[in-house]
Amino acid sequence: MQTREEALAYGLSFPNTYKEAPFHDPNWELVRVKGSRKAFLWVYERGGYINLNVKTDPEWRDFWRNSFEAVLPGYHQNKEHWNTIILDGSIPDEDIKRMIAESYDLITDCPSKRIYEAVMQIPKGHVATYGRVAELAGDKRMARAVGNALHKNPDPDHIPCFRVVNAKGELSGEFAFGGAGAQERLLKEDGIEVIDGRVDLKKYGI
């Protein structure tokens, strides 16, 4: 991969993406994600070569920079989170594509999505605390975000938020999950015993 056209075509092969040239300089073209409008691939010519700016996980950032001389700290961007790839022919296509794909994954990652995926892992007959869901979603510090996401559940039929309780095993407020007593009813239908608004975490927790 050495041309602008090849880089843009690969970037646009990912779901829900589009190309934009938002600056006065037409040399700069970005591939963005629909909805969030966040860019995960910047394409421009510099020093006689096509350059790509891609977002990188800090854990992989130095690996790529140490592996290839043509991978540098992000030009004109946060150098902790972005790398620049110089398409000078020295980097195998598979590695260029992997770096672009990693950038796409990082840009499209949504905490709420990870929270909902974590809740869907709670098996029938069990519950999880907000902290446990946050841990399953990849960040045990975002327990509060779990609560916010669950109260905005876009698909209650498939995302069983009623299986989430607080750190003491207590159920949520009566306003949640469809009204008074709804969470307790759903848990009992799951085969979970609820006593005085609380679930035994040692018995039912994951």
C-alpha cells in the first residue's frame, strides 16, 4: 500500500464510514465514522510520500514505532494516542491494514455498547453488581456509567438490565425496569430469590 487511493479505499471498507476533506488544504482527506463523525484515518502527502495518521492504543504505540522506521509519533496530533505511517514501501500491507483497523476499533469503541454486551453475559438465574458489569466491560472504575447506561437501555428484551443490582445485592429504585416491583418480578421469573428487596450475591452473583 503506497497510494492515497489504496489507503482511502481500505479505510472506506469498514462499516458506516465516509470520506471528507474538511480543511482548506485539499491535501488532507479524512475517513470518518457516521454518527459520531470521528475520524480514524487521516491521509495526506508529506515529504514525497503519502502519510496516514491512525489512532493507537498506548500499549501498542511503541511496538509499532519500534518495529518500523516509517511509523512515527502522530504528525499534528496527540503523540500519545496517534501514530503517523509513512507509505514508503517498507511496511507490509498486512501491518498497515492492522494499524488502520486498530484505529477504527478504537474510534468506534463505545462504553455504553461494552456495558450492554457485558450485561448480556449475565446468565439466567444470576445477577451482577454495577461494579462487576463495569469490570466485564473493561473498566471497573465506570460503575456509575453502568447505572446511567442501564436506565437508557435501548433493547430491554435482549439486554437483561434487571439482572444488575448494587454492591449489597439491593434492587434498583421502583422507577426502573417498567415500574414498581418490575425488577423483583423479572428476577423471580428467572428463578432468583428476592428477600426484602435484596438478592443473595453469594448464591446468585457472578
